[in-house]
Amino acid sequence: MSSTTTVVPSAGPVAGSRSFLSRLREGDEIARLITFLFAASVVLITVLLVYELWVSSVLPRHKFGLAFFVTRVWDPVFDNFGALPFIYGTVVTSAVALFIAVPLGIGASIFLAELAPARVSDTLEFFIDLLAAVPSVIYGVLGIFIVVPLMRQFIQPALKNTLGFLPLFKGPAYGIGFLTAGVVLAIMVVPYIISVSREVLLSVPREQREAALALGSTRWESTWKVVVPFARSGILGSIFLALARALGETMAVSMVIGNAPTISASLLSPGDSIASVIANQFTEATGDLYTQSLIELGLVLFLLTFILNGLARILIVTTSQRGSGLGNA
Amino acid sequence: MNPRLRWRKFVSNFMLTMTGCCALIAVSVLFFILGNLVYRGGTSINWNFFTKLPVPVGETGGGMANAIVGSGKLLLLATLFGVPIGFLGAVYLAEFSGNKVAFVVRYAADLLNGAPSIVIGIFAFTLVVHPFKHFSTLAGGVALGIMMIPITLRSTEGFLLGVPRNLREGAMALGASKWKTIVTVIVPAAYRGILTAILLAFARVAGETAPLIFTALGNSYWSHGWNEPTASLPVVIWNYALSAYDDWHRQAWAAGLVLLALILVINILARAILSRGMSVPRA
Amino acid sequence: MKRIAGILLAVFCFAGIVWADSSLSLTGAGATFPYPMYSKWFSEYHKKDPKIEINYQSIGSGGGIRQVTEGTVDFGASDGPMTDEQLKAYQDKHGFPVLHFPTVLGGVVPTYNIPGVTAELKFTPEALAGIYLGKITKWNDPAITGPNSGVSLPGNEIVVIHRSDGSGTSYIWTDYLSKVSSEWKDKVGKSTSVNWPVGLGGKGNEGVSGLVKQTPNAVGYVELIYAIQNSMPYGSVKNSSGVFIKADLASVTAAAAGAAKNMPADFRVSITDAPGKTAYPISSFTWLLIPSKFPDASKRDAVKGFVKWMLADGQNYTEALSYAKLPKEVVAKELKALNEVR
């Protein structure tokens, strides 16, 4: 999309008319080569990682094959392992997290970029960045001590009273479970959305806003209908960052999700997620099939990320607008 | 003023107030967390905390000096390893590459980003610990560095591509070669965003525990050089917070507070140092 | 730009300075349960002999076994004994066996939160197994009310809490349940992590106790140390001699003493449901995993010296941290076994 509009023919000033050596001397070719090596190393690291996981999960792959994806049992004693409840838990908690974090994050970033005076915006930005630095174990402990009682005593009963007819909110309110894990995750991923979206919104050229206002739009209309779409790809990029973080979060989720490998439509039910079960059980796992099954779960998470990313990209391409000038999602 | 306009104005004010609320919620969560850390751990912060080695439970006068220094060393290594790869890779994607290569690299970065930190730790273990038969600060730095790459890469690329065309074309019109344009015009124009991305990645890995457990392990004493296991704040917090002893709980909170303060300071310093001579007015 | 590079380089060099020091460094890793005790011991030993730095990190028993087999640490530690396959794997890799040395004892206690009940409950093995199997679902079930005749228990549903993370505590708990309930043994088995028939998982002792405290009608299990240090209410359990024992340091040590007579030479024994009138039934050793051969003589001497000290003076530090000390019989056996470390 935009890369072709901003990059001048990338093969050198006039392709073919100058020798390789003279291009080399000018430095462009070297720069291209060096940066290519670094970009390639990213792919190399990822491929190596997937390869390592593949090789280290050979036992369960041979023993369970594709049944691993649909088995609901996780039994380290009788060596029967299946990933389905964890896949479900990962998807549900990430969905809840994004459902909460995306509107919150975009809203906050709009405020910081458009409305807040520069000083206030910068100061608040420092602090919001700090949210990304809080160790997940602290999120977990605060989750247990503060979020869980809040959920159990106030929020979950309120949800049951008002929306209890939905299958989403059935079952006893323990306080822990998918919803709580999703809420804690939302807090953890919101700084990524705010931070990056704010920067992207700030770099939208002033002319865009002024043009909209000159045409008589209200402040909100110019923001929502002109500035935000202009910054769309950057904002989507930040949501990708947030999704990735939510999928891979281990400690905090493992402390509030309830750790019962159940599949339930209710958000109030306890469950488990892939990253959480790996973090919980890997250090104590003994026995090759057990450890390798945990590693295979890691591989499954990769696959999940792959698929979710692909779906999201398809979504973007099919709803893509012209005129979005910033970056590539 | 016709009714339609009144409605639009109302919507405008309402939505903008809502965004204010969103920002308020985000910031209050942070202050709530900070407040909790101060309340629960504030009493444990004293001079000893910063200068002494940890002591077993029940004894007083211990500190986390080795964990603070250890975290510093690990983060330094992580930055030196992860940022150049992410940054230069992003330069390639934004300036030199074709669409196909860019797609593959971006996808790979997104995959890497979604890997649970414990998996990265296991990976770094097989890469750096297993061959050398001992845990080391180097291994921990590599693990954290790998985690910094995707965030740095994706965000930097986004901001580089966001630099307006007229700036690029102006430089080229003046005869600058491609890489000179990048170094002198494009990167400075996008530097704010790039710095944000790097600091975000830095903040993220600063609080990570799982990758360090299998790489840097931990150390009750000082760690010398880069080849020994080292203590680090997140691992110490994890050990202490999940223990049975109240004193250790307080120290864990205090350590969390110190970690956040450290990140804040580095944030401020980085922006201050790098903004000299690079300020481009906001759009 | 140059300025930044300069600063970074300076910091890098400063941080990377390797200064020569004459101290001997050993690294050990493994079980989390004894971590507070070991850190105290290694610190005291360092005071006794400042040239020896023993760095112990708690990465989990499984991690300890794995790392000592890999050779990335000098010794390991585990809350559960190594299996025959793991021992064989070690032997195959190194050519000599790894030895187990019990260090301290711990116990696991049942804790609960029943609205309106402040009395200490008595639990029979059948009750505990039934609750955790999901067959006993209400607090006023006869299996629970039987031994607690003075207490009025409500008819509420029991909320079962277990550990979500793999842990030695779960190993001890499931090991006990496997011994007292054949149904548990066949259906669930014993391990650091099992397929729990019912219940919610909390992470760490902290997680379990937090959940139990907050959830009405909950029952869970935590380490004795944790219960003592946090003044949690816990029940007593009926031992194999029919006596209801409330766990404390003495009753845990008594369990080991009861088992000492029939202890195998390699100390790999489970002491849950041990014989003895005063024995607490849900107790266990925790072990150091020490290679029987050290290529480095100074490291070997340091380790042997530490173990000797640990078995003598070291045992005096246990009570302050709520760990139960080893009985004399076991100490004597261990000193003999130490000679096999060459």
C-alpha cells in the first residue's frame, strides 16, 4: 500500500545504468545490505525458535498427533495430554482483554493527542508507559488481592443480576475466571495501545485537521472521521502489539484464571490458558513426555498467533480505505 | 443554531469527555498500582536496600543491591542486542524492501512478539546456556533482547513510513543519497515515535521474570562479569512475593517500586539526552 | 550520537569488569519449598567460611533434577525423590550415580473457610479423599460431621481449591491421598501436577490461601510453614494409628522417625501416612541431589563440608523458620552415606 508511494525506486537511482561497484561506493548498497541482514536475522530467530520447539516436542506429536488439538484432558500422571481447553482459554481471555482495552486505549490516546495540552500529555505519557513496566507477578498479586474480591462481591453479581439471562454470565461467581483474567490482561495491554496510538495521532499533519474544521465539522467529527482514519494503520499496529502481549502473558493470568481446564460459555467460569499452564507446570515437570507436551503447547500458541494475525490482516485488507497515509499494519 | 448542529455539538462534547474519562481511568489505574506499591513496600526502602546483598529471612539489614545492578546489566545487554536488530530491520522494511519480503519479516516479528516469555526463556536456554553448561548474564540478556526486537521493529517501521513524502523528496532533490537521507532527515523526523517504541520495549522486558529463570538464574551474591548467573529485580520479586514471610512480601513490593522508579528515570533521561538537536516541531 | 556511544561503552566496560577473587562459587538449583531454609543455611555457612559462596536458586524440583542431570549446576534439590528412570538417565549421562540427602521436613495442612465455623475441624483420610475426588460435595456430609460432633456444619457446597502450578506441596498431598484411597490412586495418581477431578487452582501457597480466605465454603491445602507464618486456621488429620494429629514441627519430625527404621539406603522414601502414634500423616522430606563424583576436589570438599555442617549445627536453625528438623536416626544414616561422595 503506502510503501510503494513513499519509496523511490528501490533498486538504485536508475536501475542497471550504474555498476554495482559504483553504487557500493556511494553507500546505498551497503546500507541496503546491512539493514537487510538485520531484517533477515529477525526471520532467522523466529524460524530457529519454531524449529527448536518442533524438535523438542517430537514425543507428544508422534503419540497424539492431531488429537492433541481436540483432547480436553490434561493428565500428567497417566500421560494423556490435550490442548483444547487451553486454546479456548487463550482465545477467550485475549478477546475479553481487547474488548476492554481497545476502546479504552484509543479513547485515552485521542484525549492525550488532541485535547490535552502538550505538557500534560507528555507527563501522563511517561506514567502510562510505566504500566508496561510493572512486573506481571505484581499484576497477579494485586489481581488476587484487589480485582478478584471486587469481581466476586460487586461486579460479577451485578452482571448476573442485569445480564444473567445470557449464557455469558451464568454459574457461580467465584471472582476468578475468564472475565477477571481478561480484565487484568486489559490493564496490562492498554499502555501499548495508548503509547503507540498517541504518537501516531500526533504525527497526523495539521492540515488534515484544519481542513476538516474549515469544512464545518465539530472537534469530535474532525478527530473521529478524519484524523483517526488517517492514523488507522498505526493504531491497528498498536492493537497487534496488544494482542500479542495478551496471548503470551503468563504470570498474571495464571494467578487469576482459576486453572481448571474447563470449556464453558460463561465468562464467570474458571479456565486456563496456554501460556499460563506452561508457566505453571514447566519448572516442575519431570518426564520427557510431560515436558515435551508443554513445549508442544508453546508450538500450538505460535500456530494460534499465526492464525489470529492472518485473520486480522484479512479483516484489515477487506475494510481498507484509500487515503490512509501512515505506515503498514 | 439549528437542532442538527446542536446535536452534533452535543455529541462532540460528550465523546471528547468520554475520551477524557478513558485517559483518567488509565492513569488512575497506574496511580492505584503505584500507591499500593508504596503502601505495601515503602517502609522497606532504605539505604541498605540499595547497597547491601540479600539476607535470609528473619535477619535485618539486607538489600537488593545485586539485583538492581543485575537488572541494569541485563537490560543493557538486551538493548544492545535487540534495539539494533529491531531498528535497522525496520529501516530495511521502510526504505529498501519490496512488499513480499516486508510481509514475511512483519509476520515473523508478530509471531515472535506473541511467544510467551517462558518459551523465549527455554529457547535462550538451548541457545546460550546448554552449550556452555552454565547459566549466565549473557544468556539472560539475549533472552530479553529477543523480546525487544518485535516491538522495536514494528513500531519503528510504522513511524519511519509516516514521515511525509515532501521531506524525503526534498532531501533527494538536494542530491542526498538514500542512506544519507535516512540518517539525516527521515530518522530525525520520526525519532520521537522511534524512541517511544524503544522505551516501551525496554519497559516491557524490564519487568519480565520467566525468561530469566532459565538463563540468568539468580544469585545471592555479586555476579562478576557476564558469564555468571545474576540476580535481577523481577526474579527476586517473584521469589519473595510468593513466599510465606511478611518481611519478604514487603521487600518484594519495595523492589517493584524501585524497578518502576528506575524505568521512569531512564525514560526521562533518554528523552532529555536525545532530544537535543533533534527537535522537529509537532505536526 | 558519539556522546551516547561513549557513555554506553563506558558503562559496558565498568559493568563487565571481572575482578579476580579467590572465593569458590558453587551453584545449586531446585525445590522452592526449602528455599528460605537453604538461603539461611548457605548464608550462615558463608559467614563460617567466607571463601565459599553457595548460590541456591529455587526454580522448582523438576528444574533442579533437570539441571543437575544437564550438569549446569553443581547440585540440585527436589521435594520429590527422583524416579528410577531419572536416576538411570543421570547415570547414563555422567557414568556415576547421583545421591539423595534429606535436609529438612515439611508438612501439608488442610485449611478451610466455612461461614460460622471457628472450631478446628478433624479430617479423616476418607473425608479428604472424598472431597478432592468430588464425591463429598457438602460440608454436612457424614464423613466430615462424624469426627466433628461438637461442631454444626452447614449444608453448603464445598468449593475445592488446589494448586495450579506444579509443586512439591501437591506431590505430598496427592502422594498421601494415593496411599489412603485406592480410588484416588487409580483415577488421579500422584505427581507435582495432576488432573484434578474438581476444584479451582491457585498459584503458589499464596494463591491457594488467598482463594480460601476469600471464598466462602472453601477448602484447600498449604504448606505448614505457610499456615504458621500467616496464622491460618487448619484442621487435624487422622494418622495411621487412628489419632487425630494437628501438624506442628514435632509431629512432622515424628513421622520421619517412624519411617526411619525401614528407610532405604538411598533415602528415596515417602513418609506420608507414616507409622507412629504422634506422627503427622502428611509429611515429607526434601532432598539435596548431590553427584557422587566431583571432578573438582575443592568443590567436592565444600559440598561435603556443608552437608556435615547442615546435619549438625544447621539443624538448629530450622525451628525459627518453621521447618521440622531431621530425626537423629536419619542424620546418622546420612553421615555414613556422605562417604560415598568422592
